[in-house]
Amino acid sequence: MTRRPPGRPKDGAVNDMELRSGEQSSPPSAGRGAGGRPSLTNRRIVVTRPAEQAGKLAREIEARGGSAVRFPVLAIFDAADPGPLQAAAERIDGFDIAVFVSPNAAEKALSVITARHPWPARVVAAAMGETSVRAIARFGVTHIVTPDGGRFDSEALLQRPEFAAEAIRDKRVAIFRGDSGRELLGETLEARGAQVERIPCYRRGRPDIDAAPLRDLLGMRAIDALTVTSSEGLRNLAAMVGVAGEAALKAAPLFVAHQRIAEEARQMGFAEAVITEPGDDGLLAGLEAYFGAMETDR
């Protein structure tokens, strides 16, 4: 079953982008449920972000009285071949637009680019969402284009006037990305007449960690919720838990930040997928609304 927590807009096009730790926490007044108790009291929630990016969400869950079970399902590595990124860094001022598909892409690419020279003011940076914007801005980039209208994905970015056919034709566009991913953005821009260069600057892998403790918790029905932020992460989670824990895993409520992930979860046999707003704040709001409604119904 796919559902949205109370108050969630019906438009399911929200972002599945990765977030980083160390961002600003929610206001002190947030996170209180019925009777003034922390809103996630006694809830054990699995956080599947990469290990270096899980800190903020885990801390926010714990600040709301919950227990965060860190189980990274993606590991982020440098690109297997650093050559394309190094070459692009040397000629970055030859591009008109540089798109960073995730905070990882921004961190990996800009650390190489800005080690050589400052970001060229003539090059417009583009990002899918606010977390990527913050990652880009940390390197001194100020002109950053993002989607309008509350959507945070390739489809929404392509609606920006800067990417319209008449504006993008013959422009040189660099897409800084992982070693794989959706091709919609690049293919659409090429169809509109842009010269697109795809530059891998990191690669994703499945972490080599022991899943037995998580399987045990799932088997005891001691997990209240799972949070997943990408389709690849969802597939890795199922593979890492394995057949032995499959039934218990798919019975746990799953919180996801994009309709695409929810659809894949449905096809994989998960019993319940709750679509939230993007980012850590969206996941937290979804968790609070879901468990708050359960408290109200008691």
C-alpha cells in the first residue's frame, strides 16, 4: 500500500536526493506529540543513508525520543577513473551551465575544481534541491539555479527557463554525477540542442556490513519504520537483509521521499510505503505525522 502522511500534498513528485549531516536542526519547539511527549518516543527507526550522511537524521530522530538504527545501504567512493573530472576542472570556464545532481556530486566535483582555481562567475550552477545548493554554496558559488514549484527532480529542473529549447540550444552543459543514474536530464538537453558532457565524479557501492543485528530486530518486530532515499538504496537494503529477513523487512512501514521509490517498493512487495516531502525534514515530518495519528487513534 502506498500512502501519504496527513497534510502531504497529493503531488507525488518529490525528490530522492541524498542529504548530508551537519545541517541546521529543526526549531526547538518541533518534535512534540500528544501530551507534550517527544513525537517519536520509543520508536525504533532505521536510517539507511550513507554512513557519512546519516548523522543529522539520526540525531533528529533521537532528539524526538526515538532510537535511530544506522544501517547504511550505500557507500560513496571516488570515481574509478579521476581523469574526466580532472580534465573538466581544468576547462570549467568553457561550460555555460554546470549541473550537480546531488550533494555528493557537488562535494566531489567542486573540491577538485576549486583546488585549481576559483569558480568562474560566468558559469551558472544548477542543482535539484536545497541540500545540493548548500553543498555548492560552501565552495563560494553564488549563482545557482534550482527547480520552481516545490518539485526537486530532473523533470522540474528541465522546466526552468534556462533549460528551455530556445535558451539552451548550442550551450555547453556539464553534468556532474555518479558512475550511473537517470539519463533523462542529459538526453532531454541534447534533444533541445545543448552540447552535454556527463562527468562521473563518484561511484556508489553496497557496503560490506553485517546485517544480522538488523535481521534480528526485524524478526522480533522491533523495528517501527524504515527510511530510504533512493531506489538503489531500497534494492540494496533488500539484498543485504536477504531471504531470511525478507518477510519481516517488507512488513515494516517504509518512508520514502519520492513516488518512484514508493512504486518500486510496491513492486517488490512492501506492505506500506509512506511518501514524504524531500530531505531529512520531509522524512521527519512524515514520521511524526504517521506516529502522531496512531497516538491520536488510541
